[in-house]
Amino acid sequence: MSVQARDLAVEFAYRFGRVPTVSRAPGRVNLIGEHTDYNDGFVMPAALEFATLTAASQRSDRRLRVYSMTMDEAREFDLDAPPAASGDWSDYVLGVALMLERTGFNLSGADLIVWSDVPIGAGLSSSAALEVSCAHALLTESGFPFDPVEIATVCQRAENGFVGMRCGIMDQYIACCGVAGHALLIDCRSLAARHVPIAPNLRLLIANSRVRHQHAGGEYNLRREACEEGVRLLARTLGPIKALRDVTPDQLEAKRRKLPDLIYRRCRHIVTENARVLEAERALASGDFAACGRAMNASHVSMRDDFEITCPEVDMLVGLAQTVDGVYGSRMTGGGFGGCTVSLIEASAVDKASQILTDGYRVATGLDVEIFVCAPSDGAGPVPV
């Protein structure tokens, strides 16, 4: 058992006087495929070693008592008379419980303590890690099995329908289904996935800009609305398409004049990004890391110019990384407007790249970058206590 899980179990025994079970769910980094998930498209994330742990023990009633070690706050809910969303971290916990109930899982009450080392607000999906970790804990305490794909969809509904963030399925899926040593190529329409090995000589270098622009949530939803408007307009001439997944780059160019320029550019990012994800998968699988890197670099340009979800700080980090020998590609990762970049890099270049990013970013912005060198981890599961 890790030190974190042991500390969590000790805290739980101190607060609640019982020995808990402990559930784990990881954060994630997305190598490529941004905002394509809610357009029924393709994404290629990897689960991280950063994770959220939830200690839990069943209660005899239908109440949930939740303490966050990260926030140093406690909340209590009655599952038979749940409150409305409150706009804080506890919405992710309560929302998951309510969606599990609506799916047919009759939950018992539980005492919960959550702890996380997934950086909050960095675009590494701390919210999905919290959702999935709590879902695993609640199901375990109520005696239900954990079906990874089903629970990913339940947690997505919690974030969409209770929290109010209209995210796609990617974050919850990789938190549930991650495989150590691999990225996952996820088809967000069929929910099928293919394992994509990350070669042992490669590393994922994540650089946290430590910047999070406050309009991120609202702008995320606006991007989704623009994509939906694009589908509505394109369907007039292309026929019954369900999502931008159904539009090829050639079709979009042919109908360009039918779309307002802003809608066209939003659609162009999604349509071309789907093609880049599939190219990156082929390149990684065949050992052509340079081709994978080119797809990542092009993805960043598209996010910056067409989807307009980057910011000067992450653009600076991407530009610095792309100058380093041994870095195959670099891009922003996550929903946008701050957060992290991800670089596909040779292990031998990690130290040099880290120094260049650290020094260059401080000179350009006055800020200190936070750098993580990660290996893909497994998805959600129990932690022995």
C-alpha cells in the first residue's frame, strides 16, 4: 500500500472509527484529440500516476458524509432528499451518487474521505479522477461490480447533468480504463478502444503553466455549441449527419461558404483533429515518432488558430519545447485557456528540455513552470489496505 493510501486509512480511522476500503482513479494527459470527444470523434489519452484516492465505509442509513483532505472541508448529503448543486467540489461526489442511483444502483450510505495529487485546474482531469474514484468506492461499499465503460458514462452524465460542464466521455473513460505503458485510442461514438504502446525509450513530459483563465468553463460550453451549430448547418446539404465525426475535411471545404467564418474554423479544428489522432496512432504503433510529433504540433496550431483555446503562456511552453532536440512534438493538453502542455520526448532529452522550459518560461513570463515526467498507469481499481 502506498504511503498516501496508508495515511488516508489512518485519517479515516481517526474520523470515523472504522477500517475503510480505498479506491483509486488516475488523472490523465491527452496526447492528441482535443474537443473531439463530444463530437463523437477520436482521442488518444493516457492515464497518469497522479490519482485521487477515496477511503470509504458503508453506513446503515442513506447518508453520505464526505471529507476532502485536499480542501479540508466536509459535506453531508441525504440520498433520499439530495440538495441542488452547490458549485463546489462536492458536486462531483453527489452528482456521481445521484447518477448511479438513476442508472439502477441502489446505494447504501457511506462515509468517504478523498485525497488527490492530481493538480487542480491544470487540464489533467482532476474532476474525472474524483468522480471515478468516488464511483468505485460507492459501488464497492454497496456490493456492486465496477464495469469500467458503463461507469465512465455514468460519471460523464454526472458532470454534464449535475455539475453543468458539457464534457465528452474521454476523461472518465481513461480514468476507468487506462492501461499501464499504453495510451488508448478511443472511439467516442462506439466506446471501443485500442491499446497504443508507448515505446520504452519515450517519456511524456508535462509542463504545467500554472495559469488557469477564469472563463474556461463558459468558453468550453461555447465551443461545444459552435460545433453543434456547425452540424445543424452542414446537415442541410450533407444529409443526416449526427456529429462532426461524420464530416470529412474535403466535405467541410466544399461547404465552407455555407458556414459563418467562426463556425467554419471551429468545425475545421474538429474535422482535421480527428484525422490527426488516427495518424498519431499509426505513427506510434509503427515507431515513427517524428510523424506522431508532427501531428501533435499541428494539433496545437489548430487549437490556437481555429479553436482559439490556447493562451500566451501555453503557447510559450509549446514553442520552447519544440526547439529541443529529442522532443518529437508538443501541444497544449486539456480543455484549454491555461493548464498544461504535453511533449513526446526521448528519455535522454528530459533533463535538457526541463531546463530549457524552466529558464525560458521564467524569463518570458516571470512564472515558474511545474514539470512532470510521466509513464502511463492503470485505470480505476482498489488499493489494498
